[in-house]
Amino acid sequence: MSNSDRPISQHDVARLAGVSQAAVSRTFTDGASVSPETRRQVLEAAEALGYRPNAIARSLIKHSTKIIGIVLVRFGNPFYWYVFREFTRRLQERGYWTLLLNAAQDQQVEETLPMALQYQVDGVIVTSATLSSKMADEAARAGTPVVLFNRYELDTTANAVCCDNVGGGRLVADALLDAGHVWPAYIAGEEGSSTNRDRERGFTERLAERGHTLALREAALEYTYPAGYAAANRLLRSENRPDAIFCASDLIAMGALDCARDLGINVPEQLSIVGYDDIEMAGWPPYSLTTVRQPADRLVETSIEVLLNAIENPGQEPVIEWIPVDLVRRNSARL
Amino acid sequence: MSNSDRPISQHDVARLAGVSQAAVSRTFTDGASVSPETRRQVLEAAEALGYRPNAIARSLIKHSTKIIGIVLVRFGNPFYWYVFREFTRRLQERGYWTLLLNAAQDQQVEETLPMALQYQVDGVIVTSATLSSKMADEAARAGTPVVLFNRYELDTTANAVCCDNVGGGRLVADALLDAGHVWPAYIAGEEGSSTNRDRERGFTERLAERGHTLALREAALEYTYPAGYAAANRLLRSENRPDAIFCASDLIAMGALDCARDLGINVPEQLSIVGYDDIEMAGWPPYSLTTVRQPADRLVETSIEVLLNAIENPGQEPVIEWIPVDLVRRNSARL
DNA sequence: TGACTCGTTGTATACGTATGCAATGAATAC
DNA sequence: GTATTCATTGCATACGTATACAACGAGTCA
């Protein structure tokens, strides 16, 4: 069509409507003072020219982009798919958009977070990764609130919303012991992560409190199905095969379950398997996984509330919110 | 710490370094002319103040945000999760960031796309949704290229990168007939979608060419596991049970497979099941799904190339790229 | 009629950065 | 010695919008 190379600005609209640029700005700003008549003329001219306000220019003045940065580290876990969908959906409902920062490695958070800050995001949510104190300082200096999702860091200035992973581990220990298991094993996920550490700690702690010990331990190293399969394979071929396996995530547990089947081990009669997360697939009939449910909706909602609160009330002390978990009893464990 | 409320700007850095604001800008602009000495002073001052360039202000001048909008409609399908991860990862490698637009319903694309344009994104990728001609016009007027992912629209001005869904349907028909199946059924996904329509068309067309007809048809309506289970349930309880089912997606096929098992039907001896997408789970042992592989990497790579090409060379004719598919033979079908 | 309020409008400026232009100075060539 | 080139620098302006401020006109009240 008739494409002048410069996009339409408020000046163009103002010229056509015979008013000042300020009048145009006011008709597109809620609560500004414009007479119905000018408003009509402006809207008419805007419609004729196909004008759309420039959110970038507006952001520059208002010192607010209405954009939230989300740092996602491990894209693999389906639990985080759901979480991510809910984040974007609920943020949009509240007038915020989402800039995604995909950090393949934990280490890359150090590079991506500064980029988010350069884009002047109003806030950042960091999922499944921690923040170095250097990064936390930088965000604080920029005045950009950060919420850690399902991680916590006691010594930094970041907010956090976190499941009680220690409590989750204890839940499983109690349930397994109550049902008479005596030779429990643990398959770890990523060794460095606080979620993995806390789940294992809660599990072994509670076992110890009740006079038992962790019989065996394997590391899947990743939160994936094949890694879970491989770890279970090592575990189940050992001399003293465990009578129960607690897995650091559902994907690991599903791999372990299939491995047990392939080895001809009956689940749950000969072996109980318990997962963690309660992803959608955990409920599918061929798995029917007993697992610790992390209430994703509540986690997300709380994170958003903490973040928006920090945005609207700058200079507050960082907050750590704990979200309780519960055990979903299905058919992969004899409980 | 010592927080002056305004963030640090190039003026602050310039004052401390004893140079002009322009000199600061130049040290942060590749290829600009600055002496090593001033550069050093500027970087020193910037470091001391914790200065970071403001990407929003830069975007305003350069008429380029280095942000790509991605419109995602149905978050459910794991295939799109992989696709989304690859998009963000590869775009980041090329210096682009990703603004996510989550449209729960198809219809909401009409509302979200204009928002992306207001944020001056350099381009838009629309996955699993079509574009009204009104929206296409608006994007064209804004000079923002759009690439439809796995959809095509012959009459609009949008680019498209698309799998040969008709060809995929034909592949399956040939494979099933070659193996001696005589009573094939189809489980449809979302009725309106072009992917669903084309897959079914290719399947039935090829059946007809070889003197067969589609025996039965059911609609899952959604691309989900439970919907696939329910549709298969209706299909397999009917009088003339099919000897093969072609499903519009892998998730539907996995639901159908579990339904067949629950009904005591042997797969693949009594019933062949074929899916579409080749998501990661399709390869897991308990499913081992025979399916049509959509080469996600190639789809994504091509989409990015088409989009970046359109960004760098404005005013080009829209392009439609076709990507071939192939059949992955596993154990859910007797082929 | 004059003083006052109040809603509307335009002017001017600011947000933080990039860049065209002219000025400066050093280095080179004759 | 002068003329010329060239890299570097600061000044000024532009990007598109929001808003403080003052000006204006209409209306109200005394």
C-alpha cells in the first residue's frame, strides 16, 4: 500500500486531526484530560492512519516497560512447562508481558540476567537456578526486583517462593516406613541443585529419626527419563536390591519404573517407586505414579504476588514464602 | 547501598570520566570512533558507577529492538515445547530476544499480536494459529515481518514454514495398506486446524487412490492424552472394530494405545496405532510409537532464516517453505 | 461587572541514547 | 615552512511519547 517509510507517530495523527501532539497523547492515556470532541477527532485520524502507540517510547518516559523477564534454565522438566504457561498467562491478565531468557547452562544466567536488566524489565523471575550475589547486587542496584522460583538463597537480596522440599522428602520416608519398607534407595537429580539436596536431606533425616538408613543411592545427574532408567538399572542389578526407590523427579521415576518392568520386577509388589513433582503424565494409567505434588498454581500465584508487590513497593525487605507439598497416592508404591 | 533514585545514565558516566555523553555512547557502540585512552576512562567510570546501557532508549533511536515476538496458542503439545525451546535458544545465539505472547484461544491472537507490534518487535513467529487478513495487514503496515509456523495461508501477506501434512497422511496410508490392513480409522484433533485437515485429507485421499475407504472416524477435538483415550474408547467398542488407527498427534495416539490395552486388545497384533509429531515420549519403551516425524530442528531453523531474511530485506514477497516428513517405525504398528 | 473556579489546550521539556556535522589537533607530505 | 589527511571529540539534534506549566475560555457566584 502507500507506505511512507517512517511509521505513523502521534505527530502525524495530530496534524491530520488539527490538534497538538499532546492532545493525541492524552486521548491514549487513561485518566488524562481531553474533551469528547477532540478525543473523537483524534481517534478518527488515528484510525484513518492506522496509528498504534509506541510502547517503547512510552516505556522510556514512564520508567516502566510492563515486561517481566523469566529466566528458564532446564527446559526439560514438564513441570516447568506448566509453570511457564501459567506465569505468562497470569501475567498477561495483569497487563504484563514476558521476555524469555533461555539459559542452557546454569552458568549462562550470569550473562542473560544483565541483558534482561538492560531491557529495563520491571521484574525478573528466575526458575530452577540460583543467583550469584554479584547478579543479585546488580539487579538491586538497577532497582529491579527478583523472585527465585523453587530455590532460595539466604544470603542475597532476592525474594524467593519455594516448596518445602525437606518436608517432601520426610513425607515419603514416613509413608514408605509406615508401609513396612526396610531397604529404601534414592535416585538423585542434578547434584548441585538445592531442590535435589533438600529432598534427599529430608528423606534420609526422617529415615534416621526412625532408626533406618538409606540403603542405596544413585545419581541420575539429569532430570530426564533416560537418566532415570540408567540409574535404576544400576540400582536394581546390585546385590541387595532395594524394596523402594524415591526419585528426585517424576521423569526419573518414570524411567526407573520402565527399567523395573524390563527387568521383570513387579511394581509395586516387589518394588515401590515414588516420584516428585506430580506432572501431568504421572497420572497416566501405564505409570500411575505415586508422587509428591508441588502445587504449581499456588507456587506461580504466590510468586507473581511477591514480585508485583516488590515492584509496587520498592525498597522492601526480601521475602521468602514457603509452600507446603502433599503426597499423591497412586499405584507405583505399596503404601 | 548509596541509591540515588535515578538509574545511572551515560551523562553520569561522562561527568565522572570528564568526557562528553557522546564519547560514552561511542565506547558502547561497535565500530564507533574512540581513542583507546578515552575508552579506558569511560569503561573505568562505567564500572565504578555500575552503568549498563539502556536497551529501550537505544531501540527508540535505532528503530530495532532485537526482540522477536512468539505467539503460542496451544501450550499443551510437547512438540511445541521443543520447538519453543529451540526458537529461543537459536534466536539468542543470533542476538535476538523473545517476547512471549500466550494466546489461550485462537481468537486471542487478534488481541495479542497488536500488543507485540506496539512493543516494536523486529518480527513475529506465530505457531499453531492462523492470522486474519486484518492482522496480516496491520503487521505489514507496521513493517513487521510475520512467519506462520506449520500453518499456511495462501491469500495473506505472511510468510510460512510448513510441514507437508498431506504427504504425511499419505505416507501412513501407504504403510498401513502395504502391511495388509483393511479397516483403517482416523482420530482427528482440533477440527478447524489446517494441520488436522491436511493430515486427514492426505490419509483418505491415498486410501481412495488404492481402492480403500476410511472405515471409521472419531474426533478427539483436542490434542491431549485423555481426549485420545476417550475417542479410542468410542472407536474400539464399535461393532466393526478397526485394525488400524491413525491419530492426528502423538498425545492422542498414546491415549489411544493405553485405551486399547485397557480393553485387552493386543497392539500391534490386533491393532496398529500410528501417531504424528514424534515427540520425545513417543520413543519411550512402554509406548514405542510408530509415528510421523516432523523435523523440528529443520522447521525452526528454516523459520528463523525466513524471518531474519525478511527483517534484513524489507519489501520482499512472502515465502512459503515446505518441509518433508518421514515415518518412524517402532512397535505400535504392524508394518 | 469583576473575581473566581475548572476543564481543556498548547508549549516546552524530559526520558537515555545514537549520530551528522564541524572543530580540533596530530601526523604526514611536499 | 605550509598544505593536507585523518582520527578523535563535542555540540546539537532526533527518536516517539508523557507531563508540568501556563494560558485560555466558559461558567458560576457575588
